[in-house]
Amino acid sequence: IKALLDSQTPVCTIFGKTWNLHVTEVLQTTLEDNLRIIEDSVAYLNANDKRVIYDAEHFFDGYKADSSYALETLKAAIRGGAETVVLCDTNGGTLPWEVEAILREIRPKLNHPFGMHTHNDSEAAVVNALIGVREGAIQVQGTINGVGERCGNANLCSIMADLELKMGYECLPKGNIQHLYDLSHFVAEVANITPDEHLPFVGKSAFAHKGGVHVAAMRRSAQSYQHVEPERVGNKMRVVVSDLSGRGNLLSKAEEHGVEVEGSEVIPILNEIKELEARGFSFEAAEASVAIMLKRQEYGYKPPFELIDFFVNVEHRQGRGIFAEAMVKVRVQDEVLHTAAEGNGPVNALDIALRKALIGYYPQIKNFTLSDYKVRILDSDHGTEAITRVLIDTRNATSRWSTVGAGTNIIEASWRALADSVEYGLMIAH
């Protein structure tokens, strides 16, 4: 309590026990003493000019165990001067119809502003919070992206979007809902957490379309497979290419990258993608590889370079440890370029050698940075003969793109992803 007073905040939130099990077994006190502690704590903060929000921990479990005592704990907080009492589903196990029934039962007995605090252990945190609002809650507690203990708290990004866009509540300053995507990713960045691509509204895949039937419909009407316009929350629609894709997916991707191809021209690419995915490729996270395949189909396009040979040597040298050296022979226009480079590993050596060969013709390569390199073993039961998938992320000052390679030879898979990465970077640079 002293720490709360010293915090110099105008509002303090405290929690107390609602469930008789916690009172007698965890706090090891009497039910009467618990009521006194709640009322006295809230009253003391009130007497020191603090506005108090009281969180009724385990309210729904406590109500199911002893409804009359659970209500008495709320009344104790209200007598002490709590501005709002917050009903907590601390274990996250209460299902939506239970929440609705309990709220409808207590509303006539409570007659005081209340809020909701829900956890996601039953995958119901968001819907339970929304039911609370529909039943009269004036406050919802949660976290951005649902980050929290165990299975997480109620995701405020989903709740804010649902309240604003679907339930007619103005819970944010006008227009601010458009910053929801940026908020989600900013918090993930600050917390050093990889953004969940599948979060509703703010995930990268929230408005991603893969199935051929879906994309064909989307090209005619964007509403056909989207429940809201992604731009309303700062997100955007994207078309994903995979073995489930149809012509519409590739035509949409071609339009996105400014590639001019006819409908019939994408059929060979579609067949190639399906064949490559059967061999271990995955293009959902490697859209730059798809863009390059489409560009190569465009009339008049000439690749910026052609691979003739590459050679990689890795050895252990006394005093130097592991040593990697790569040789690359490429054709640029009518000139054959032959370069070699050392690196801290075979892929790094290949990367340096390729850049060394091309830098004279394409000085913009110096702005390309390999920012991530991911390897995944697809069929580990094959041991050292397993198929390896390589994903490479590359960036320059304004863009970031991903390419893929796969095969039983990790060097060859890496080379394909690396070569596609450089070719795509040169394509967008022009």
C-alpha cells in the first residue's frame, strides 16, 4: 500500500481474494478478515486522495464456488470507495455462456460500475471480455497482442478492433484505430518478441489469401473473403503463393510487383511452383522468389546475371580453425566474370564472391544486406540425406525481401536463395 502511495499516480489498481478456497487455503485467514482487509485497503487509498480500481481476483471461479461470498467481496470494495470493480477470470477457464449467465445474475445485485479482466487459457479471453462489455462493463483490462502469463491475457488489439468496427463503441480517439497494426508491431519490437503472423486484425496473415478459389473471388470483390477492410486497422491484404494457388494468385502477385504477364503465361510457373513445393520449397514466406519467377516469364526480360559455375571448399587449417573459400563464375551481358572469396562459412563465402563478381556492373549491390538466414530440415528421418529448406532475408535502405531454396545439398539450396535474392534486389532497384 505504501508503494502505491509513493507512486504518485492518480489511480491505483489493487486486487483481493474472491474465491473462498484462496482465502482459507492460500491466505490462510478467515472469510470475515478477508472482507475487512479489502474494505480497509481501498478506504485507506481513498483517504489519501487515490482513485481506486479494485480487481476481484478469481471472481468467476469464486462465484461458482460460493456466489454470496463472492458478491460480499465486491460490496466490501465498494464500501471502501472503489470507483470500479473488475471481475477477473484469473484461471481463464470460464466459458462464454457461463460469463454471460453470471453477469446477468449479478447485475441487479451489483448496481456499480464494473470491468472485465480475462485470461486465454480456454481460448475465450477476447469473447469473454466482449460479452462483459455487452452486459454493461465500462472497462476492459488486457495486453497488446495478448502477451501474458500461461496462455496470455485478453488481446486488446482484437478487443479494440471489435469494439470500434463491429460493436459501435468509440473507445479510441477518432481515426486512431488505423494505427493498430503499427502499435502491435511496435510493442512486439520493444518486447523483443517475434510478431505472431496469425493474430486477428494485426497479423501479417490476417488478410492473406492462398486458396485459388478464394483469390479468384477476391479479384472480383475484396469483400468476398474479408470481414473488414484491412486498411481500417493499418494492415493490408496480400496474396500468398503455394501449391494450393490458382492463376489468380499469380496474376495478383504479378500486379503487385509490376510484372506484365498474361493469364496463360502463368500456367508454367504454377506447375513449377507445385513441383518445387513437392520437393520441399515453400513460397508463402518467400514472395521475392515468386516475383523473380514471374519476371523471368515477362517478354523481353533478361536476367542481370547467369550462373556458369560455383565451387565451395571448407577445410580446417591449423592455427586458423574452419576456413571457407568460394569460387563463382557468372556471365553478365557478354562478359564472363570469375571471382573467389573467403568467408566465415560456405554461404558467407558464396555471398561475398557473388557480390565481388557483380559490383562493377551493379554498384547498388553494396546496399544489400543479408539480414537473416534460416535453415529447416524437412525430413529428419533421412538423416544427412534429408531435404534442407533455406530462407534468406535481405534488405536495403527501403525494402526487405525473402527468397527460398531447398534440396538435399544445403550449399545448392543456399545458392538458389542467394541468387534469387540478388536478382530481386536488382529488379526493384531498376
